[in-house]
Amino acid sequence: MDPQTPATRALALRELLNTYGHQYYVLDAPSVPDAEYDRLFRELQLLEAAHPELLTTDSPTQRVGGKPLDVFTSVRHAIPMLSIRSETDTTASGAEHFDERIRKELGLDISDELVEYVAELKFDGLAMSLRYEDHVLVQAATRGDGEWGEDVTQNIRTIGQIPLRLPADAPKLLEVRGEVYMARADFEALNDRQRTRIAAGEKNEKTFVNPRNAAAGAVRQLDSTIAAQRPLSFFAYGLGDITPQSEGGIVFSSHFDFLLQLKKWGFPVAKQTQCVKGAAGLVQFHQAIAQERDGLPFDIDGVVYKVNSLEAQQRLGFVTREPRWAVAHKYPAQEELTTVQAIEVQVGRTGKLTPVAKLAPVFVGGVTVTNATLHNEDEARRKDVRVGDTVIVRRAGDVIPEVVSVVFEKRMQDAQLFTMPSHCPVCSSLAVREEGEADYRCTGGLFCSAQRKQAVLHFAHRRAVEIEDLGDKLVEQLVDAGIVNTLPDLYKLGLTALSQLDRMAEKSAANVLAGIEKSKSTTLPKFLFGLGIRHVGEATAKELSRHFGTLDAIMDATLDQLLQVSDVGPTVAQSIRTFFDQAHNREVVEQLKACGVHWKEGVASAGASLPLTGQTFVLTGTLQTMGRDEAQAKLEMLGAKVSGSVSKKTHAVVAGAEAGSKLEKAQSLGVTVLDESAFQELLASHASYLN
Ligand code: I6G
């Protein structure tokens, strides 16, 4: 064949672009620069424009969208799109119930071997069925009622991860089921673009509530050129129709084999998918994914377990429209609806005023939530949250709950716009918002009792000098009663003053005093962090201590000297200088020392290096001989950085008992792993730096 004919060139371009697209979208490993892809794409577009007869539906140029539709056509699924039943027990034992049921239904008893399962993610997106005939994507349909769905092929073709043509070894007929979703980062970027459009006065534009909602909107766009601008992704997880064996079709023996084959044919399959054995394997998967959930680049609402053997699946069959061989095991929802009962303004340690929505109690993310931050004036305005509003609240992991958006359709007519107060709600001092800052601040300083309370709580925090049993209720009483006005007042407390407070028995008072006594012996970074200097977090306090060695050296450091410390920029340096330039702050430090607060001062390591300087360690699992905080503190005293995640740059992973995925990752990356005794040896070899 002459390679120069338009037809062969078009074919070659389609194949090249499909290969590059697969490397880029599915494998996340592009092999050519974007400019090269764009050049070839343009060449194919021009060729197809000049020779319309060469245009095919599997051409990558068709990913940009086509003519707007009036309505979506209904299509009947060749094989019904089933739904999946949910395990009602959302605790880990839900997995055990499923395994028990499967064993019973398969007639297995205790002496029989463990059942093999495939454990997968339950993506928070939209189910989709992709039909390939003669290797070309001919139809993409939503689930609909399971029997009839909507034909959304034009929109689905715009998804770069979905192959438009399958390799020659794929069956002539293949229906792949999976989930269309929007990755979190793509969702954020889309909403940023939407906000810019709204700000530019573009009518009919809106922001989206969550990635699922944005994905659903894009899939149901009648104008596929708009869908093409919405960044959708896809994961494959199941089979619909397929060329039967009697017509030479391929036969799989297990679901896992099927998924591996899908990957080979170019479909994205979630890398978390695992083949596991028995209830213990399912429980382990459930727990591991619960840990990983917040760090995933996309939302999931649970995991799915499926019996791996297809022969066993057949034996188990279906109940109504649900397979008996699969179950969804959900995690607690991270978003819920509730109503705003009030909007209060809270005063933080540095005087920052934070608007907080007081909510009708709602169970979300595994806990009952009654407060959600609105962050600051701009955020509160942007979301336009008002008292009485019905709102979507989100709580993911340990992150503070937040109001995602208002359900405007449910807003009362007389709902009042929220405005930030001009004065501090606690001490009535003027509240100011400085230029370039997002926050209003109370100007009352330590005159403001709210700031005093927060300053005391911060000083007493576990990561600062750590005063056990000194909780917020107690601090509130101590400050309100005028017993504690400054930090040194804590060390002047006696049994009599304490026992007179509400709900404070003599025994509890004695515990508090013991906690205060214990806190006198601290470390320089903890003390420095506890002072609550603006912009000096825990990491900066550690860097400063390491660099200067003594508190006096830090207090007397010039701006230039402060700027020598890694992580310290002009704002932080200025904040430290301003703090120690104020006589009353130096006085507080002196008084605390006079009350007996002490630490071991070190030697300045500015310029010099400690034994583990420049090395990053990761701690995982449980150490028998010391807590994780202590292990971290020791590594840091030796100059190491301690990180939460393993990468190729990690110097070593310290693995205690029951170390999980971090240990596995270290092993797969070839990172050094120290068990507890090797770690002890390392510390012992540098003992002179630790005592
Ligand atoms: O709704 C679903 C989400 C995820 C599924 C599913 C799934 O596997 C990861 N698998 C099946 C078989 C069904 N629904 C019916």
C-alpha cells in the first residue's frame, strides 16, 4: 500500500493519536510533547476536512464534540445494567457478613478453603455502558432504570481515557461497564473557571456542588462541545454483552482475569483493585481504603466486593435485579444536608475573626457535626450562607467540617445577608481587615478574653508544652474568673483556687496541678511553638531551635539572621521580631522561666550539619519502645525530616509492628527499611546528640 495516500495517512494518524492518547490519559505517561500531539491532531483534522469520506467515528478528532442534540435517545441495554446491593453494616464487620453469606450460599463449611474475592473501589460518579462493535465504540448509555438508558455517546467520546477503538484481539462485540467521574483537582479547576466566567458577567453559568454533580451535568449536556470542556474520567469494572463462546468469543474464568484483560485492551482500571482471600482479606482492604480515601484523587463512597470465580458467580445468581455475588460496602457519607440555625463569629488566638455556621446536628463523615466554618468574609459572601438556609455540609477525614453550598431553592424569602461585624463580638474592640488580608482581626490583643483563652489553650496543647487535663471548659472558667490572665498565671494556680471552680473535685484539681508541674520540663521547640507567635508553627519552631540552639539567640536575632533559617521568609521573620520587640512578651518568657519552665538548650547548628541532616524518614506501624511523637522528636534532634508519605526520596522507613501500605511502598521502591531494633541502633550510635 502506498503510505502517501490520504486514506493510509489518516489511518496512521488515528492509530498514532490513539496510542499517544492512551499513554497520556490512561497510563499517565505521555511519550511525546503536547505540541507534537497537537500537530498530528491538526494534520488529521485538515485531512478529514479535505476528504470527508475518511472521517470515522473512532477518529480522535471526534472527541471535541459534535452538533447539539434536541433530546437524548432512549436505548435498551442488551444485558440489563444491574444495581448492587449495599451491606447495611458500615463497620468492618460488614465484610464478614458478606463472606458468611457467600460461604453459606455456596455450601462451604469451616474446613473448606477461603473464598477468593476481588475488592474494588465504589466510585462516586455515574454508571456507564460502553458498546463496541467491530472494535469501534458505537454507543455509550447511562444506566437509566437498568433496562433502558440514555444514549450519551457524543459526550462520552470526548473522554480521553475511553478508547474509541479496541485492539484487534478484543471480541467483535464487547460491552464494558464502568463509572464516569470527575477527579477532584479537575473539579476544582472547573469551578475556578466557572467563577471567572460568572465574574465576567457570563449569564447561565454556575459553579458545581461536588465532582459527581459536575460529572452528571457534563454527561447530560445536549451540546457535546460543552461536555468536551468538562474534564471527565472513567474507570472500567464490569462486563455487559460479549461475543458468545459459540461464535468464537473469549471465555474468562475469573473477574480479576477479565479486569486484567480490560487493562490490556486500553481501559483504565483502578490500581487499588485487589484479589483477596476470605473475610480477613476484605476487612483489610476496607480498612486500607478507609485510610487512603481522603488522599485519593477522586471521590469514592465505599468499596465493592465480588466473588472472583465466574463459575461461582453463576451458581450464586441474582435476587431481583441485584447480583448475589457482589456487595457495596459504603463508608459514612462525607456530605449531608442540614440547616443553619445561626452564624456566629469566633475569635482565634491571633484575633482572627472566623464566621461559623451553627447547624442543626447532622451525622456526617462518621461524627455528629454542629458547627461548620465559613472561613472568612469573602468565603461567606461567595457561598452566601444565611441563617435558615438548607446547606450541604462536608466532613472528610479529620478536616474541619465546612459548608459546601447553599440549596438556594429552599431559601426563605426574608433570609438576611450575613455581614462581618465591625467590632469584636467578645471584647468590642475594633475589628480591622488589613489590605491584602482575607481575615478581619480583633485589635484587642490580650485585652480580649477570647484571645487570652486561645493563647492559654495553645500553650497547653499536646504539641506545645502539653498540660494534661487543661481543657477548654476549664480555661474558659479560669480566664472568665480573672484567675488566669497571662501564661505565667497557670504556674501560680493552687489547689484552693482550682477546687472552687465548677465541676472541679479535689482529685481533678490535683490532676490538673500535676499536669502543670509536669509541663515545666519541656523542649525549646515546644516552648517556642507554645508562645503562639503568628506564623510560627511547629515546623518553624523546630527549624528555629535547630538553627539558633537557644531561646536568647532567637529573641535577639536580627531580621537578616532570621532569614537564614530554612522555611523562614520575610513575613515570618518580621512576625518573630515584632513579637520579641514587645517588652510584655519578653516579660512573659522571663516569668515562665522564673516559674520553673525549663528545657535543654542546644548548640546552634546554623551552617553545621547534624548526623541525619538532609535525610527524610517515615514512621509506620507501632513501635514497642517509644511512642511515635518521641521517635519523631529524636529523629528531628538528629537533623532528619519526618514525613507522612514514602517516595523515592525517602531515606529510610522505620517500620514497627503491623506496618501496612507504607512498608509495602518502601519495599516496592527499594527504600531502606529499619525495624525497631535497627532504629534503636541508629539512635544509640548518635546518643551524644540526644542526651
Ligand atoms: O455500582 C457499581 C459500582 C462499582 C457496581 C459495580 C462496581 O464495581 C466496582 N459492580 C457491579 C457488578 C455493579 N455495580 C452491578
